[in-house]
Amino acid sequence: MIYFDSAATTMQKPERVTQAMVRAMHTMASPGRGSHHAAALAAEAAFACREEAAGLFGLDDPSQVVFTFNATHALNIAIKSLVRAGDTVVISGYEHNAVTRPLHAIGDVEIRVADGPLFCPRDMIERFDRLITPEVSCVVCTHMSNVFGYILPIDEIAELCERKKVPLIVDASQSAGSVPIDMRRWRAAFVAMPGHKGLYGPQGTGLLLCNASTRTLLEGGTGSASALQRMPDFLPDRLEAGTHNIPGIAGLLEGLRFVRRYGVERIGRHEVELSGWMADKLMRIPGIQVFEQGSGETCRGGVLSFVAEGNDCEELGQRLGRKEIAVRSGLHCAPLAHRSAGTLDTGTIRISVSAFNTLREARQFVAAIKQILF
């Protein structure tokens, strides 16, 4: 199978990820829940994973790295730590439902949308600047659109937030592992990311990088301060109630190590070159509209969307699936992004690549599209 759906989940993982998970299943218990060797091994793996993430993403203190189930879990913690009913929040026009649904669930939140056009970072900065007024309590912004691969100008948005003294939450679901992330430079309150996409870890893992006070979503045992009937007031224990997913964390550790060894910039360059090659070939096919950055722009990652005139996206995706080519079709859980780009009625076909995809696969994909359409 040719797998071009890594924006949902990377399927090709480094071999060490699987090996680490199997080893953890056989040798590790729960960290902080015993003084025996199996508990100690689990604690070592968990701390090593925090250290690896802190080093990769610019955090001085590994305790600020909190394990979550996924990016959605992390974003819920971040948003519900900073946003209350009656608040005003600014978001980009390219947010996933993992951002918009928690905001709507809080209720009575004024949501201002900076909905600049695709691949126009200057317009996006201007819209955020205009919308971040004194009554705004929080800014939430995706780093890269999961639909179009548009890399938003987070550096500049972070500078705006710092100047206007408004906390920033960054959704790094599509950028972590392929676009540099630096908590020291951004000074963001929170950065959320999944483990199972560009970090090449297993499903059911995620990270929340914390630089602000937090509210808990779950309460329970932490293996620390057990005499108290309230959650500990220190990280990471405050946000990690219950038994850890140690096999997942051990796998995520190896995924992070892979990203550091291979290099974030190198992975990102490979993804952009491969998806750019496909964009160029697709744009030459009559009837296909590719949502691509203009010449001279450098604000797209390894995610690419297109539509084919006269073809339903869902049906086209199914026809590709029958040829053993995995893509994603539809709205991709991000209707706001489609509204901003004008594709809400049609959706798109999304191609998303990883470090493991090849030019040969890209050629096979383009040939399959031509065969289906003509």
C-alpha cells in the first residue's frame, strides 16, 4: 500500500518504536507506583521521554512536558485552563475541531476568527494584530493547517501576543517533527501535539508543553502527595491522573529520538519536496485544482489538498483506496479551514507524506489519478 495519510497518523514507524513498546510490555510496570525494578524502569522511560521532548522543543525543565492521550486531550487542558465563560478568544481561520469544539463547549465565549487567505502570512499577521484588543483573554492558533499544509506565521503571532500580554496556545498537531518548534522563542502558554503523527510514536500518545498555570480535566491517583484529596499543584503530576501508557511512552521516546537523529529540518525538507513534486504534476492535469502556495512562498509543509472537477472527493478517495493508495477525503475535521479556503461545500482530497515516503510512490500516485480520471 502507498500510504499518503500521515496527517491523520503515520503508519510507517521506526523499527525501534515497536521494539521499545514490546520491551515495555514485558519489563515495565507503572512509574511512581512502587519501589521495585519494573516500576523504576517505567519511571526511567517516562523521564527520558520528557527529557527528549524538552530538548527537541526548547523547554528548560522536563517536568513541563505532560503526557496526554493525544493532541485533542492536550488542547482541552490548555484551552480550559485559560478560557472561561464570558471571555473573548482569537483563533485562526484554519483551526481543527479539537480547538473549536472545546471553545464552544465552554459556552458564552466570543470567538474572533482571523480568517486570512491561504498562504498569505502577512495578511494573517495583520488580522491577528487587529483582532487582539485589550479584552482578549487568549489566542489559539494552529502551526500548520491539517487540510492545506499552510504554515502560519507563529513567530510573528507569538510576538504580537507577548507585546499585547495575551497568552498563546499553539496547536502543533501537524508541525511537530517536521517544522522547528521553540518554546523559548515563542514564550507560548501551551503547545499541544500528538505522538502518533510527525513524532512517529504510537496512537494514544500526546504531549502538552506547559508554561502557564493549569486546570485539571481528570483527578485521581498520581503516586505522589497521596494523603491529599486534591490534585498536586506541581507538574507533571497535576495533569497525569491514573496509570500511564508506558508502552506508548516508551514507543514515543524512540519516535522522538528518530526525529532528533534524522533532523526536523531534513524531514520537513523531504516532505515539502515530495508533496511539491506531486503538486506540480497534479496542476498539469486538466480539471484538477491544487491548493498550493505561490512562487517564492515558503509556508507549506508536507500536506497537500486538491479537488478534481466533476468528481466527488469521497468517491475519488475510495477509488484510490481500491488501488491501494491511502489518502483522506472530505472536511478532515476542520470545517473552519474549508470555510476560509472556500471548499466547505466540496471538501478536498488530502495527500500527506512522511519521512518514509518516496518519489517512486509519488509517481505511482500521479499515474493512478490520471488512470482514474481519464
